[in-house]
Amino acid sequence: MLKKIILGGTIGLSTLSFGEYAPWNFTVLEGSLIKSNGLPNGYGASGKDTIFELQGTTRYDLLDLYWFVDRSNIFKDSDLSDKNKDHEKNNYTYGEFNPRISLDGLLNKNLSIGPVKEWFIAYQFDYDNVRGVEWGKNKGIEKHYIGIGNYLNIPQMKYLKFDYFKTNIYARYIDKNYSRNEKKWDGYLFNMAYGGSFYQFENGMKLGFSGWLDYDFGARYGSSKETHDSLQWQNQLRFYLTKNISVSYTYQINNHFSQVNNYSSNKNSQSVGIHYSIMF
């Protein structure tokens, strides 16, 4: 089962301030073609895949929104067992929708404390398109997360500058999860996402980085193969050829992928990608 492949690239937020609340607006859209190897799979051996991803980041006054949709196996070259069954003939789609509302803005106050520059009421929705005869009409993933988030101010280092660094902590409600602990609150999620740059060349090219970490914990389980927790940590190096076009190399650490300790769920993975982004 493919989860997210990339959460967000370095999107050039260095000109924006995450200090005391003040309305500011921007939108970034990005399309990516990603070739991955060694992908973890809780239902079989690790494998390769080619993914097309569309993602967006928007800040509009109080709203801080991130979303992405992954479409896997677009060249029919996947060797993952769960992408070659009858119910996967139309490819596998996975997405996340993550809006946050500024508490600083709602209260019209500067709530910053220490490195925390802004607070949010946070929500996340995860879904996939697995339905059909084999899995049944009510299978697949539909999960809701509700919690609190923030933006952190990370001091600039000699060769490392963070453009953004955000964290969220959620309680999780599972609507659909392949018949595992459904229709109930079950566990928590801590995640963080960050990005920035190493070096800006005189010709405008740039060497950047981005990453994300998801740690699910406190979940119940019903079999010896299921786990209470799951960790995915991805770090990406990205070379910006222009302000719109970049190429990347990504390495992802996986532990109990999809909250199982089975098959290749602890297999780390690598990917390369090409990306086109616009900001307006």
C-alpha cells in the first residue's frame, strides 16, 4: 500500500514572515513525476513504482492549506503486489487534505512563545480509491485527524536556512481502514514538515532540501502482525534549475509502515523526481 511519497518541496517562503499575525496570501501548485524503488509494502515484497503527484499550498489570511494527490503505476511498471490485482486496474490513488486555521488570527493576538511563531487549529483527511468486489464497497482508507499545529522559527545556520518548519499533533478518527478499528477514535499522529536551502548560485540555481516525518502512535491492534505505532521519515535534496523546474533525490525511513510488522513494512526506500511548480 503506497502512502505519501512527497509532502512538500522547498517552496520559497523565505520572503514571508511567520511572526505576529498579519494577513498574507500566496498559492503554490506543483506537479511531480517520481520514480521510486524499494517501496515498503505491508502485504508483500517491496517494489518499484512511478507516481504522478499534484500538490498545493495556500495561505489566505487565517487559512493555511496543504494538500496532495498521488496517482501510482502511471506507466504500468509497478511490481508491488497490491497494485497488480483486479481491483487496482484503474491505478491506485492516495491523497491528503490538511487545512489549518490560525488561532493568532481568530483571536487577533500574537500568541508566539519561544520558537513557536504561530498557532493553528489543525485538521487532516486521508483517503484512497480502493473499493470494488475484492475489497468490498466499504474498504479503503478514510481517516480524520483533529488537533493543534504551529510554525516554528529555526535560526539560520552557516550553510542551512529553513524557509518553513511546521508541526501538528492530532487525535485520529478512523472511518475506513481495511476493516481495522473502524468507526472509532484510535490513536494519535505527530507530524512535521520543513524545507529550506543550502546554497544559492549566482546564476539563480539553488540547492535546497525538504522533509517530513509522520509518527502514528497509541493505536489499538487486533493481530500479531499489527502494531501500535508507525514511523515514516523522508528527506529530500532538490536542485532548482530555474524557479519553476527542479530535480530531486529522496530517501525515506520506514518503520511499521501502515502499522504492520509484516513483509517489507520496515524497508527503507529511495526515489528520484522531476518537478514543475508555480507560485502566485
